[in-house]
Amino acid sequence: MDCALFIVSNIDHEVLKKMLYSIASETVKEKVSSYEDFSRFSCKYFTIYIETEDITSIDFVRKV
């Protein structure tokens, strides 16, 4: 199953990637391997790909 998660933050991309890696490591309490400077990390339960490039708009998510 593929899922998409959009995160809007003022935190620097590199800092945010390391924070997400840390959260994943603490949550699964097992080895999480990182690749491509924390742009991809995985464990036996999941793989997370982080794209910080050109996302045109997430306005469809921001319904008030």
C-alpha cells in the first residue's frame, strides 16, 4: 500500500528529514537505515521517501 503525507513546516528541510528519521527510529525501536542523506529511510515495517522538491500546491488539503 502506498500513502502520501504532506508536511508543511518552516523547519529547514535537512533538519526536518533528520527529525522524521529520529521519530521513526524511536517508534519502531529497531534499526532504521537511512539512504541518500536521509531522503529515504527504511526498516522491516516501512520505507519512507522524502521529496523536498517542486510540489506545485497542496491547497486541496487546506479546506477550512
